[in-house]
Amino acid sequence: MTATANAPVLTIRTLTENDVDAFRAMRLHAAVDTPFAIVPTPEEEAHWTREENIARVRETDQQAVFGAFDGETLIGITGWRREQRVKFAHKSIVWGVFVDPAYRRTGIGRRLMESAIERAKASGVEQLQLSVCAQNPRAQTLYLSLGFVIYGREMRAMKIGDAYFDEDLMVLMLD
């Protein structure tokens, strides 16, 4: 999607409590659209209460959820969370990366990930980790292009019906 004189500009910002309904809808959409990339089933995702979802998107020094917007419409999300336990506080994770299919291959995923990387750097953590389905080469290519490296594979990490999906474990060193 490209902006024209009359079209809204695509923006990236942290989500707030006011975005919780759009966040919930996006997570449900992701669970249906890409079940091997989002851990909760649609039923599990739907079970989260409004208050729990508000807590999930509430920005703190330990977490943030970034949203990509086309005008007022949420079109992509990426979560970032810093480890709180002292021995793990040098690490943070990226979770829940999803871009609406109509906006894929437009750079939105990259912009969301760059926002998470910048937040991780600003927080002072030394490394940023994520896991990605081994059968999701587009996402892997994006993460590799941002400097992440694969450091392991969890075999049969996820089971959907009778099918197993491996997860590649990736890290970006920030120090």
C-alpha cells in the first residue's frame, strides 16, 4: 500500500487501552489466518478477558505492543517483553508478530520489528530473542535480514491436528 494525496499514511505506534478491541480482533484474525505462527487457538485467544488484553497492551518499561495503522485501522502487531527475573534481565523477546494478509510484502512487518528492536536497545537489554515456525520462510527471511541468527530448533514444538511444526529459535545480539 502506498500513500497518495488523499490516502491515509501508514503509521507505527505503541498500542494503548483505546486499541484493545482492535488488538483482540487482530489476534483472533491471526489465530485463524496463520495457526502455525500464533500459539493460541482461536478459542484460547477468545478466552482472554478485556482486562487481560488491556494488561497485554499496556506499555511499561518491561513491555510494549506495537501496532501498524492504515489511518485508524490496525493492520499489524508485534509484541516486545523484557525478562523480569534478575538472571534473565539481559534478554527480551518478540512475540505475536502478525500483518494482515492484504498488507504483507509492503514493509510493515519490517517496520514493526524495527520498532521492537529499537525498544529493546533503549531498554538496555543485550539480546532480543524470538521463535519462528520453521515452515514460515518469509518470516525467517525478514528476521535474518534484520540480523537475527538461528541458534537452535525445537522439534515438534507445535501440534495442530495431526501435524507437527518445528520452531527455529533466533537471537539478535544488541551489545
